[in-house]
Amino acid sequence: MNLLYALGTQSVYAQVQTAPPVTVGLGLTNLGTISEVMVWVLDTIVAIAVPLLVLWLIYVGFMFVFARGHKDALKEAKSAFGSISRNY
């Protein structure tokens, strides 16, 4: 006896769905209102600024590590860290 016959056979039908709109490039397909444009601009700025900020923090951290107590190097590292905290 066939296992499928013993368990009962069922037909399965796939639903027809339309594909979502294809976004090419920067994803500018559904920007209908000013608020959607503003959200897109701010999201783009954050997507670029956050990695740059993290890289700058890592660089300043290395500046502190490599200063090794030298007053001039520490002053430069503190100045770089201060510029991060003031600008962001």
C-alpha cells in the first residue's frame, strides 16, 4: 500500500502574487510626499554618517593608545575626541 494513499492525498495550489516594484539604485520608487523624501534623505545621511563616526572613534582611540603619555600627542588626541563630541 502506498504511503501517500494511506495518509490521504491533498492537492496544493500556489497563489498568484504580483512581484513588488523593483528598486534600482537608491530606492527612489515610492517617494510620493515631502515627508517620505525627508525620511529617505535622513536615512541616507545616517547610513553614511554612522560608519564614518565609528571609524573616527576607532582612530581617536588608537591616537590615545599610541600617545603613551606624551603630552603633545595626548593633547592632539584630546582635541580630536573633543571635535567628535562637539560635532556629533
